[in-house]
Amino acid sequence: MTSGLRALTARGWSFLASGTAALLCAFFLGEHDLLRIGVLIISLPLLAAMVVSRTRYRLSCARRLDPPRVPVGGEATVTLRLENVTRLPTGLLMIEDTVPYALGARPRFVLDRVEALGVREIDYRVRSDLRGRFGIGPLTVRITDPFGLVELTRSFTISDTLVVTPQVVALPRVRLSGELAGGGESRTRSVAAAGDDDVAPREYRQGDDLRRVHWRSTARYGELMVRREEQQWQSRGALLLDTRRYAHRGEGPRSSFEVAVSAAASIGVHLAHEGLGLRLVTDQGAERLPETGLSWALLDTLAEMRTSSARSLEYGTAALRQGGGEGLIVAVLGALDVEQAQALARIRHGNMTGVAVTLDIAGWDRPESGEDEGQLAAQAVLAGAGWRVVPLPSSTTIANVWPKAAQGGRFAFSGGGS
């Protein structure tokens, strides 16, 4: 009851003040009719406070996001399910959900009443032009009586997260030849197809199929030996994303950094669908990705990617060197100088395929200007080391230039020789 009195509206306090004044006047003037009116006026906000306070903790709420993950610019539907779990109908309900500014204005709704044990569902849509993880909730419900004398506010504790992923564009299939690296008990090696049967024997283990016994090795080692099980081979690669703040230009969704993140997401999803075991690396080092659901894990990680204060790719190149069994490296790069290009060029060796998607950073500063001479020189260094250089101007998308990744370094690079 005390909490109900604290929730009195201005109208409710006015009723109490008017009723109290009527009681005082009736006492001094001896007017019994005025006394009855004063009691009636005072009792209205008190009764309203008692009724509303009883229903304050008798509401349950649930929220559903459909879908819980959307690309930049995509819409998600938020469904609020409000249930009155008492046998008394509610009064007027004013509902407000908490959403970040990036998802739009806070949605507000008014429900006249919810009958006993009744359920109401409310839908609203959210969208964002910025990627990231956005918390939705908690929900706030303001309960009022029919006369507007009492207003109680309750905030539910439940909240949900909407993941806004970078924009992913479909890429054409291109041939990216490189090493295929496998897992299992045998060492990494190059093979032409998946599923090569490794006949190297190992010792017999409880439960092994006796039909796999390798008798020649059994006679040689003096103990029961069996053929190894078929090893599954999978192409492995790395995706390097340049997140250095000083290497990018522009602000907002069309900045060079956002274009780079979108390009990395498109390439990563494309290669994952091609069966590539992918590793994400930035200028800060390797990023941890779960083994399962690679596409979603990559998109979730890139959704929260921010620029760094680093000035070089030192940690990124070091992380790439540690993945020596990788047959493919794709680097999405911002502004690059010759020294950084040389460090990156040295990573490629043997039959490894290196693809460098280089953003035309000068185009974000001065769209009418040509390519920067320093960037052209860095591209020439990469192309000379056998990298396939794919320039990405500010006026086009990664899908339009991706076919150049199938060409050799000097053919993909149009700005200079190799």
C-alpha cells in the first residue's frame, strides 16, 4: 500500500488534497454531507493504489527476435508476449521497450486492459545501418487505474541481443589453387582430392576391425598392426583483415573500413561454403573462431570488429607465419606502404596462393583522383612476390573485382609490373 501511495499521479494527489480539505471543512463547519464527500474523494485514490499495487507483480513477459541475426540494413521483428497471470483484469497498460539509438526510437504501446489470465502479443520492427551486437530490453510496463489516479512502473529483467552482421555479397566461383592440409594421425601433405586412404600402419587397438590388419607390418614389428582409417583432408586457409585506423578513410557505413569488413565477410563466407577451413587474422593477431558453424562464427566476430590503433601489420604477419600448413591466404588491406608490403610478401612460399584485396584508399579521400603512388608501389611488391593483387576502388563492390583473384600476380595487377 505504501508503494501504491508513492505511485500516485498528480491527479491522485489532487484528489487526496481535495478530500482532506473537505474533511477539515466538514469538521469545523459540522457539515455531515461534506464529510461524506470528503471520505469518497479520499477513498478513490486509496482504493486505486491498493488495486493497482496488487497487480504490479502479476504480469509475465517474454520477447522473441525473428531473426536474431540480420545483415546491415535488414529488418528483424520483435514480438512481445505479455501475460496477466492473475484472475483480475488489469487497468490501462503503457508499454515501452528499451532499444539502442542505432535501432531507432523506443517503441511505445497502450493496452486498454488485459483480461484475467489473458495474453497479448505486440510486434514491432527494428533495423540498423550499423553492424554490432545490440541489446534489446528490458521492457517497462506502466500500470494505471481507469481514472488515472495511480501509475506504477515495472521493469522486467529479460533482455535479448540482436546481432547485425556485415553486408555479405555473393561472389563468383574462381579457381584458387593451393595446398590441401588435413588433420588426423598423419602429417600435413598436398593431395589432389579429399579422402585419400593412408595405408601407413599403426598398432592394433581394442575394437579395430580385423579385416584392416596389415600382415606384412605385423610380421615386421612382431605385434598386431592395422591400416590407419581413411583420413579426411580439408583445404585450410587464412583471412587477414587490416583494421588499422590510420590505414582507412571516411566515416559511417560507406567508410573504407566498413567496406573492408564487408569484403572480408563476403570472402570468408564464400570460402567457407567452398569447404575451406578458415582462420581469421587481424593486425592484432589471430582471432578465435569455433570449429563448428564457421560462417556464423565469422560473421558474429566481424559484427563487433573495430579499428585498432596499430601502425603496422607486424602481429598479423606473425600470426600468418604460425599457420605454416595453410595453402591459401587472402588479405583485405587498407593503406599499405612498401615496407609493410615486403613483410607481407615474404609470407607466401612454395605452392601457397596469396590473394591481396587492396582498397583504393585515395578514392575515399578524393574520388576524382587516381591511385596513390605509394599504394601502387606496395601492390607491385606483392605482385612481384607472386601474390594475386585485386584492387578494390571505392566505386565498386568486391563481387565485381573478385574474378581477378583467379589470375596470376602480374595479370591481376594493372597498376604496375611484377
